Amino acid sequence: MAELKKIAVFTSGGDSPGMNACVRSVVRSGLKNGLEVVGIYRGYQGMMEGDFIECEAHTVSNILHRGGTFLKTARSEEFRTKEGRAKAYAQLKKNNIDAIVVIGGDGSFTGAAVLHEEYGIPVIGCPGTIDNDLFGTDFTIGYDTAVNTVVDAVDRIRDTAESHSRLFFVEVMGRDAGLIALRSAVASGAEAVLIPETITYIDKLIDTLKTGYLMHKSSAIIIVAEGDDEGGAYEIAKKVGAKFDSYETKVTVLGHIQRGGKPSAFDRVVASRMGHKAVLSLLDGETNKMVGMQRNELVLVPFTQAIKHHKEINQDLLNLVEVLS
């Protein structure tokens, strides 16, 4: 592989807390290793349009603690076409970019893998997604912050649930994966968690609530991942309410507050470590791989594994919710 002189970094797909920390790490690690570093605004859309910024150390000052991504992000349908990718590669070559670091999720990595396959440009990915649904890494950038945001919200909801003897269904993000819901349920002491990876039985849920009521529980919290097979929180609340009315029932949908906010210390450290590893991996001639964290060690995982392999749910955590309820 030719000697690297100039690399680019961009964020793509849904934003997640810690993306800025990762960009900062890529920029400063690149500069420390004698590379020129370019930031690409608005993901693949900005790549196609040549929306680039030359980065110095000061370019990424005072962003470590900020949520979102200062490079902004976008989803691009045009990049999915051969013509769109040709435009993107032409802009990369025009700006003498030798390799790229992409911070995003499975869709972002899929795009990077295709770009590498078609044009051979080296690419390393850092997993930036609150869903924690990429195979090959214990944690993704933003997951810890999102869970903490949910737990903080549920703690507040429980205060009013206790005060009014209410049953709250709290819907969290997770269209295809219930990892936010599951970890949040354990941390917030929820009575039950409903996730896409398991079948929801309404009658079993009602039995759980009845048991708690007979044990003189004055309130209950059910965490619902938006992709649950019985529907979202409103739909499930309606089904439960038709058969069990011992509590007044309320629904709260947390929505996009889970994406925003200052990244936790954990996410800042993870993002910084991953960004640094991405630069070193490119310098070592690696490509078409994701930086993952396994047992607190950084590893490289081929995109084909990270994207296509299903991340299994932690059965111990699932059992723990039921035991502790």
C-alpha cells in the first residue's frame, strides 16, 4: 500500500453522543503521526459534494464534551448508487485523500465496504450508534450515554408513578434491537422489559403486574423497545389496560432525547481510544475493518462480520429483570 499522507474522517447515519470525541481523537492522532487530516461535513452526502474542511489541532478544541457531531451527519440515497459513489471517490482523489475513517453504524459501514470494494480506498470504521447492535464490540460509542439518559428519565417517572399509584409504559429506542431497553430496565428497577428479540405475551405481563400489586407495590414501570412484536408502548398499554385496571396507566415515549446530551465519561474514553486505534490501523495497512472493544481490549473486526452477524441478547440480564422485579 502507498504511504499515507492525508486521511479524512466523517460521521454518518444517526448521531450518537461521543462522536465528537472520536473525531477529535482521529484528528489529533493523525496530526501526531505526521498526517494531514480532513473533516467531511454531512457524511456521504458531503463526500459527494466535496464539503471538506482542513483540520488542525484547534479545529477540534472544546468538542469533547458536546453531544451530536460538529461535522454533522446525513443519510444519502444517492450514495447507494454507483454514480453517487463515483462522485464521492472523485472528490476524495481531487483532495488527495488516501484513506478514510467512518464513524457510524451498520449502514455507514456497508457504504464504506462497497466504496473500498469498488475503488480500493483504505477505510476503518468506529462504531458510533446508541443501539449497541454491531457484532464484534461489547460497546458502541453513545450506548452508555443513551442508557444513562433513559435511566435518569425513568427515575423521574417513577417519582410521579409512586405518588399517584400509576403503571407507566416507557418506550425507548430500539426498532431492531432491545439492548438499550434491557440494560435500562435492570438499572432502573423496571418490573418488566419488552424487546424485539423475545416474544411478548400480554397475559404473562399481566400476571407479573398482578403479582406486584398483590405484594402491595404502589406503582410499576414497564420498559418497551419501540420494535417489540406486540407494538409500541401505546398499543401494549391499551392491550394491558383492557384486562388489568388496578393501576392508572400512563405512557411516556422518550424519543430523540436518547440521542442527545453530553457523552458520559465512559463514552468519551471509548470514543477516544477507538479514534486513535483507527488511525494507527490505517498506518499499519489495515482496511475494511471496524475498531471494536472486547473485554476492554481494542480489536479489529471485518466489516462483513460486524454488519451481517447478529448480536445476541444477554440472557443473564433478561433473567435478572424478572428475578429483581
